[in-house]
Amino acid sequence: MELIVLFGVFLGSLVFGLPIAVALGLASMAYILFQGMPLVIIPQRMYAGLDVFVLLSIPGFILAGNLMNAGGITERIVRFASALVGWMRGGLGQANIASSLLFGGVSGTAVADSAAIGGVMIPGMKRAGYPAPFSAAVTAASSTVGPMIPPSVPMIIVGALSGLSVGRMFMAGAIPGLLLGVAMMVTCYVVSRRNGYPVQAWQGFGELGRAFVSALWALAMTGLIIGGLVTGIATPTETAVVACIYAFLVGTLVYGGLKLRDVPGIIIRSGIASAAILALVGFANVFGWILSTERIPQAIVGAVLSVTESRIVVILLINLVLLFVGMFMETIAALIILFVPLLALATSVGIDPIHFATFAVLNLMLGLTTPPLGVCLFVCGSIARVSLPAIVRAIAPFLICNLVVLMMVSYIPALSTWLPTLVFGR
């Protein structure tokens, strides 16, 4: 009966349109009251979930990304991407994807990527003759690359949940992220060729060089982050602080787009975004504690292993569950609730934890671009001013290619484990 109350309140809250964090909190409170437990358990479990040092890096990376974006990073990255790949068929679409590959190393979140890149690229693509649904679809699809390339907020959450090295998780997502980008560029070429979308003229090596130099300081931020982690000089949290200082200096002294009067507003917006994420982490931790108390993770593992112990089948089942959940639930909440029980299931059949964590995050990233609740679809749709059905039809080829990459990452462990092993050793 207690579980009926828990899931009933949770699902009912979602039906009424409440934010996922509020839904998790209300469901947890209803369960605790029904059990006759003291409500003080809620702040205690929230604090226990938030009392993880690596979570401090989330506000830092969000602030660093916002500072760089306010300093003019987006336009410089788009210019460089356009000079680099804009001459290909569907040139602005290709530049859109390349921009997400480059911008992902700064923002760390898919929603930030889709909003920042989409605000520049979608109007430009429409003016150049690309259909609005295609412009929105390619932006939404490519935004899933951002959280796979370091720094990645979902990877930080995974590290906090499991104790896995955040540095290893950052490295594990790099190759899958690049694979996603390449697969989407191939898909963009095929779709553009079939529909006769425009081709930009080659801008010459001179423009490519100037665009590269203009974007160099922005691109170097990714190298700064990865370098600090790989060399062991700094922890993820310390790296986030250094990235903030770097972003401030580059935005004010090098690019000049960041004004001192804008900084307080950026800090406030970053604080609000960080608070929303950390509140979600706190409430989801309470919900996850209740599931653990009811031995739901053990029940899931036992139920699956009673049917099959095949690693191939277990990976397929995990993918199906995460893809389905990702269609309806916010990424971080889904990770906090499902990651630990599914990790236990994965390791029970011999799946490497780093490998599992990588394809688990990738699954939920794809959920951001799938109906009915794909957040990036709504962000890009509002920018392009097109309906959800129109974007869904346009994004279908990209979803198919991304699912192919997901299957490759799921069944070829080396794609996610080779680079962390090379950098950090076994």
C-alpha cells in the first residue's frame, strides 16, 4: 500500500504539470506521512544526498559556461564551425552540429546548448532557406552531444551517485560524443542532399584561420578542464573554479563582450539554475532512499535475473527501460532514481561500471529529443516557432542515427572504456 501511495502521488503530480522536483518531494512526503515517520527525514536525506564534494562543481561549470556565453563565445564558435564544415551539403546544418560539438565542452548541458546555439543558428538557417522544422530538429538533436563531452553535468551526478571517478567519466563520454556528432553530420548530408538544401561556398583557409584564432580562447577552456583532471593537478570542483576565473578574464579582457555590470545578473541566473538542479538532486535522493528501503533495486535485479542472465539481453532491457523513462522524466531525476539499481543489475552480469554509466547517460540524453516531453524539442520549437509534430517528423532521421550510435556504445565496451584506461590506467 505504501508503494501505491508513493507512485500514485508522484504520477498524479506529473499529470497536473508540477515540476519533477516538486513531484518527487510530494510523493516522498506522502509516503513518510503514511508510514508515520517524522518529516525531519526529508531534510536529513536531502542533506545526505547533497553532502558530496563533487556536486560543488556543478554551479562552477554552469557559471563558467554562462560567463563564456555572455562574453561572445557562441558567435565565435558558430563562425569557426561554419568556416570549417559549412561548405558541405547542408552547410549550416553541418555547422550547427559542429558548433554543438565545440560548445558542449563549455556548457555541459543539452538545454544550454540548444538555447545558445539555437538562438544563433535557427534564425540564420531559416534566412538561408532551410525549413524551420529541419532547423529546429538538427539543433535539438545535436544538443545531446554536449552532455557527453567534458565537462558534463550528468557525468558529475553519476560520479556522485556511484563513487566512480568523475575524470574517468568525462573521458568515457568523449568518444561516444564524437561518434554522435559524426553520425549526425552524415545524416544531415543525406537529408540535405535528398531535399536539395543549400550549400555554402568555401570561405577559404584565410577565413578558417581567422575564425580559429577568434574561437581559440573559447576552445581552450575544454583543454583547461580536461588538462586539470588528467594531470591530477585539480579536482573537478577546483577545475570548475579555475574555469570560472578563466571565463571571466577571457570574456572581459580578450573578447570584451562581458561587461562588469552584467556579472551580477549572470551570477544570479547561474545560481538559480544550479539551485534547480541541486534541489532536484536533494528530493530525488529522498525518493531513492525510499526505494532502497522498500528493496526495489533488489527486486528489479532479482526479477530480471530470474528471466535471463545473458549480458546481451540485459543491456537491451536496460536500454529499453532508460529510453522509455527518458521520454517522460528529467535526466538528473531519472539518473538518481534508476542509476544505482540498474548499476547493480549491470555489474551482476559482468558489465563494466564505466561502460554502463556511459550508455546510461547517452540513453537519457536521447530522451531530451523524444516526444512527448523532450525538453530540447520545446526549446528549439519555441525559437523556430514551429509545432511539436513538425519537429518530431524532422528529427526522426537523427533519432535513428543516434539510436545506432547508442547500440554501438552499448555493445562495444571499448568505445567508453579505452580512453579512460589510456589516460588514467586500470
